[in-house]
Amino acid sequence: MDSVAATVNQILDDIRDHGLAKALEYTARYDGISLSPEEVLWDVGAEPPAKVPAAQKDAMDFAARQIRQFHESTQPVSVRVEQAPGLTLTERMVPLDRVGIYVPNGQYPLISSLFMTAIPAQVAGVRDLAVAIAPKALGKTDPLWIYALQSLGINTVLRLGGAQAIAALGYGFEGFQGVDLIAGPGNQYVAEAKQELFRRKVAGIDVVAGPSEVLVIASAGAPAEVVAMDLLAQAEHAADAHAYLVSWDQDLMGQVEQYVTAAREKTSAPLGPTEWVLVSSPEQAVAFANRTAPEHLGLIGREAEALAPQIRTAGALFVGWLAGQALGDYVAGPSHVLPTGGTGRFLPGLSTRTFTRRMSVIEAREDLPDEFLAAGQVLAALEGLQFHERSLQCRQQQRTAARQVPS
């Protein structure tokens, strides 16, 4: 077991066995903040309305509207099918009862991550939503968080971060019931804690979010500076973020590299690496992109944009020079919580579907055709499951007998 997994397992075990006291010990150790048990659960609704600059308020309100509108338009609905006379089938979409949202709170308040997770959950119909946000200095609660949380109507906030927050969300503690699913991005300890709680069958999770990724396919005519900024926008997430530029235009690639190099020389912030992938054709670019399955995939330039129908595996696809990943991160509408590390080949990004369960409902009435009971018996017999066969057989016999009773 690697060091991250070992550390996370210890944290989960301690909080499972000893509750909030252990969560507070880890908060003091890793966040450098000592909280009393009474300070962990924060009733944001009881706070006076926050005063934030008008431009920030307007931007947050705008983003929330766009996100809500998109998810309301794409929310899955229940479907009822009359399969045969006497047989009605329903695919019922049931919202989860209780969900925990994890929101990173490091150097900057990631308000967008709150919006991109909590709003889809609300639209899906989640009844009870709790948010975990790592605490900062006592007595200095950020008005931006207060405004964002109050604007969404979220009152229950755990002032915990890291793996200890995930453990508390999953196992619960005195005065706080554990949740059914935990969503939201975080560092490697958060990601490991989510996966381990899922393995332990404590709580469901959304996606396994690893280091951020972007792959841009650019063709002649693409503005080199715009392409470079898309690469750098993901590289600035962390030193382990990864950016790819894929093109069959060597001159364009050289221009983009100049912008990236100049930008790197002017910043002291840690930036993830950029990989330069020169291909011989658009077809090779598509093949590389689908094999890589990046979190974000941009298509810039007329030839590149025409490839959109052939892209199958990206977490999110951005078509056109105005459709930068930052647009998707903040205000476009779809959630920016996306699969990474190639898992886009089989996993979707976060949406209202993340917060609903599909439940089948089978209704059989007296006019159910005999073929259903008869075919089921044959299949049960060939599988050697005698009580499955008898279950159907006795139903058929009783119905046959009822039909023979004189009216």
C-alpha cells in the first residue's frame, strides 16, 4: 500500500471508530487550525447577508443562472413503457436523499466548484445537501463563501477539509448523519478517501478526479495566443497538471510554443508540463485524442473544429476559438467536474444523473400474455434454477385454474 493510501486508510479508520474528535485532531495537524466540536457545523443561513462587490455578486449570479438553466434542460425524466398487454415497465429516476459536496478551499475560494456540484444536485431533487469546506483562520469567514452558499440556499456546512472531511461526510458523527454520495474535486488524499469509502460501501462517489488535463487540436488559422492560454490555463492548476497541443501545422505549433515559453518565464507559479504532439494528418490527431481521453479537449481552427463529430472520449469538448476551457469552468453551464486520467473512455462528467438512481418498476396485470410465464420457465430450467421455474409455474397454474372456474 502506498503512502497516500496508508494515510487515508488510517484517517478513515480513526474517524469511523472515534468520530469528530479524530477529525479535529487531523484538522489541527494538516490545516493548522484548532476547532471545537461546536465550530465544525456552520449554519450559514444564520449569518447576516454578506456584502460583496457588485461585480463579483453579478458574476456569481450570472454563472449560477447559466448552470441551473443547463441542468434543468438536461435533467433525466422517468419513462413509462406499455411493453405488452398486461405489462407496464417504468424507468423511474429517483433523486438521492442525502449528498455531501466537497469544495477545495486553498489559496483561493473555488466558488465555481461549489456551483458546479451543488446546483446539479439541487436540480436533480436531492433533499438534503451538506457542503464540506476546509476552514481558514477563525473569525475571518470569507463573505464570498457566505454569499455563494446563501444564494444557493445551503445552510449545512462542515468546516473540514482533506480526507478527514470525506470521512466525516461518509461516516457521520454526533449531530451529523452520513451521506449517500460524495461529489466534488480535491487533491490526491481527497480522491483516495472518496475511492476508499466507495470500496467500503459507505458512500457513492461522482468521478475520480486526478490531475487536470487539457488537449488542444489546432489547425491553420487558429490564434496562437489563444491556444497557448488554453494550455496554460490547465497547467496552472498544479505542477502535475498536463497539457497537450496536437497539430499537423508545425509553424502554428512553433508560434504557440513561443507564447507558452514567454508566459512561463514571467511567472513563478508552478505549472504542469506541456507536450507537443506533431501529427501528419487530422485523422492521426483524432486517433491520439480518443486514445488519450483528456478531461478537456479543445478544437481551434476550421479544420480542427470540423473534427468534432469524431471525438468520442473527452470529458468535455470545446469547439471554436471562443470556447475556451475557462468558459466551461465558470459560466457555460455544464459541470466542470470531469473524468481524468483516461477514464473519459467509460465515465461521464458530473450532471443531474450523478445524483439520481435509476429504478425499474415492473407492473404485471391479469391480461399478461402466457408467453412471458412460459418463456421464463424454459430459461429457468436451462439454468438449473428450480425455484425460479416453480415461481413462474405456480403463477401460470393458478391463473389457468382461475380461468376454468365457471362464472
